[in-house]
Amino acid sequence: MGHRKVNAPRRGSLAFLPRGRAARQTARIRCWPHVETGPTLLGFTGYKAGMTHVFMVEDRQGSPNFGKEVVYPATVIDAPPLTVCAVRAYTQTPYGLKTLTEVWMKEPPNDINRLTTPPKNPDPQNGFKKMEENLDKISEFRLLAATQPRLAGVSKKKPELIEIKVDGASVKEQLEYVKNQLGKNISVTNIFKEGQYLDVVSVSKGKGFQGPVKRWGVKIRDRKSRKTQRGVATLGPWSPSRVLYTIARAGQMGYHQRTEYNKRILKIGANGAEVSPKGGFIRYGPVKGAYVLVSGSVPGPTKRLIRLRYPLRAPKRIPEAPKIISVSLESPQG
């Protein structure tokens, strides 16, 4: 008998290498979409409270259940308002975007001192005047917004300071827009609406140091196998004489920054009691204020900060707000 060549599919995706730990718990958005209408803010944040399921009328045209009542899994994101603490103007250089100038509000929230030291005696009027004089150099504006964890169900006081891009219309119109926003609280309803798609960016659940079986999904070898059972059978060829990066090895699993595209907003509300189950969410409690109900799951554990962004690859057909019959409020613990 001739030699039979054994072919086995590779286990696990190489798309997200290196699988290292995220640099920080608050996700960083590296790319913002372009929108025609505006000026408008392109993102928001919230804290993951938990999951539930909703009964709604299927409104996807090609679905066999079109027009019927269906059940969808959904994630509840606690979304207290953001405080706009500063406006940052960027200029385009041969080496990318560089900060041209920054304008802070007169009296930032006290909790900001837990995170950073804001400038003393800021002068917004003078700062905006400088921006107007250099308007031809400015390529884009971004707002520095502080979260308000005291209004959410997380047991912390220290806020996160995040950067959100302003897009749409001309740079001059954007300047007028950011002038009006400085020092104000922004609600999620000012940015997103029901039925809209969004991208979710956050840091996934950390699972620590794991072996190849759990980390890559390789097959457990026969009990009589030589040297190891929970590992790969070969580490590769003699030449090149090194272990290639494609070989499944043990290492960090989870706590990676991940982006999930085109999650649909099923509902936005101001009263969290509409979506909080009996007894509250496990390890979170009840949602007190504004919330966003997003279809499907989002990366990260309960209480993780979730960044919501305008869709980078938006579908061509944007449906209307879904017709929700009811949201399950049954306790997940029975």
C-alpha cells in the first residue's frame, strides 16, 4: 500500500493574531466613518448590564417569518448621559493627525480629578477665537466626553474620558456645533435612533493563560499518544528550524479588543425599569436611567464599558424602528 497523505483543517483563526491582552479596559476607536448629514457626534458609550430576549414582529423582507412574531436575543446597555469636558481640534500633517489646540469647559465635574488634572482657569472664549483664526488648518474636531458611572449600576466613581469625532457639514459649521456642546450633557437619543445600525467596540472577557485545546480548539490526542495529549502532534518541519507563528500554542485567551459590526438598535428608553428583569441583572442590578437595547450579544463581561459607533459598513437598506411586542422581564435565576 502506498502512503496515504493525511489532511486536517487548521484549528482556530489567525485573523486576530497576536492574541495579546488589550492595552487598557476602555476600547480605543481607531477609525471613524464619514457621514453626509450633520454636524453630528459619531459615537456614545454605555455599560453592559446583561442580556434578555424580546418578542417583536419580523420586518426583514426576505425572511420566511416576515410579518410574524419572533423572539430575538438582546443586550441591555446602561447609557447615562456624557458630559462634554473639552473640544480638541486636529490638523492634518504628513505624519497623520496632530492636535492643534484644545478648549476646556470652565468648571469640569469634580470626578474628573480622579482621572486627570484639568487645566486651571480655562478660557473657552479665547480658545474658540484661536480656533476661528486657524480654521484653514483644522481638518476635524473631536469632543472629550466624560462618562457618569455614578448614574449607572457600576460600583465606581472614577469616570472614563473618551474621544468622539464630530463629522458632517463643513469645518466652520462643526466649530459652531462644538461651541454649543461644550459643558453640556449629551444623551444617547441625541445621537442614535431606534432601528438604526451601529458598531460595538469593547474588550472581551478575559480568560487568562490557556492551553492549545481551549485557546485554539485543537483535537485532544489519543490517550496512548507520546509526550502530550492536550497539544498539537507536531510543531512543524525541520526547515525552517523554528516554531512558526501558525502553530497552535498556549498563551493569553480573552481580554482582547474586538469590534462587532452592524448591531441593530431595537429600543432606546429613558426608564430602565422597562427592560430590567425581576431582581435586576445578575452581578449588575437594575438599570436606573437611559438604556439602549441592542440585538444579539456584545463582547465583554457585565459592567464593561461598551463604545457605540456609527456603522463603518452600514447596510444599504436601513429598516424603520422595529415593532416590539414585549421585552422579557423574567428573572434569569428562575
